[in-house]
Amino acid sequence: MEKIRMTHKYWLMKTDPDVFSIEDLKSSPDQATHWDGVRNYQARNFMRDDMRAGDRVLFYHSRTDPAVVGTARVIRSGYPDDTAWDPFSKYYDPKSVPEKPIWYMVDIRLEKVFTRPIPLAGIRGTPGLENMMLLRKGVRLSVQPVTGEEFEIILGLSKKKAPKK
């Protein structure tokens, strides 16, 4: 088991729900999986250099109806992404080899599925979230840091009842 540091960092991880949804994570063995296929250098650096076991994650569905849909926890720090070495994988990269890996992944485990998603529009309109990386123009990273305060605000939103129509 990996040593957990005393202070945790917080992250937002984006996924297309048609590729891998929070329900897929929920039905995975032990409700855990490796987060592979990241092919952006900055997101890779976050996973390789900064993410550690114990860090908490906002699980974000992108594309249609973008929203934070739950939380997860990092259970294994960054290690080489072996999908880059598989010529039959959609994540294959011939420049990455086991002796000199380019791409990394982490393992996560589901913590909670929100009873109602926190839509992007709701995040945009919430005080305290104005500076989230998610809301910055041109930032499309699939793995990005969030502050502890932003994480707690999102958790608070997940506990509020949906407004009546």
C-alpha cells in the first residue's frame, strides 16, 4: 500500500460519459479503475508529478450535459500508462516505450455518486468558483487542479435540493 501524505490535493477529472461514466466506475471491480489514455503533457505532468494516494477528485462528465457527477479518491500515484505500448490500443504512442515511458496514469476509487449532477452552468454562477480552471477560456485539460475551497463548495452544491420548476 502506498504511503498517503498528510495534506491532500484536489482535482477535477473529465471524461466523456459515452467512453467511461461514473456508473462505469461504480460497476468496476472494487469501484476502482486506472485513469489511462491521457495524452496532454500538462495533464500528464499533474498525474505523474503531483497526484498522490489520498487526493480527492471531482468526477466530471464532459460533452453533453457537462456536470460534476460525483467524487473519487486517488488510490495509486502516477505510474507508466501501458496502453501507450499496445499497438492495438486507441491510446498507442510508438514514441513511448517501457524503458522510457512518456504517458502516465493513476488509479482512482469511487467515493460518491451525486444524487443530482452539478451542471457547468450552475458552477459558473456560484460565488467562490469564478477562478476554477474549468471555467477559464481555452483550458480543456482532462485532469486539472482545484482548490480545497472549490472542492468543498461543489460538495455543498451536491447536498442542496434541486430548485423547483
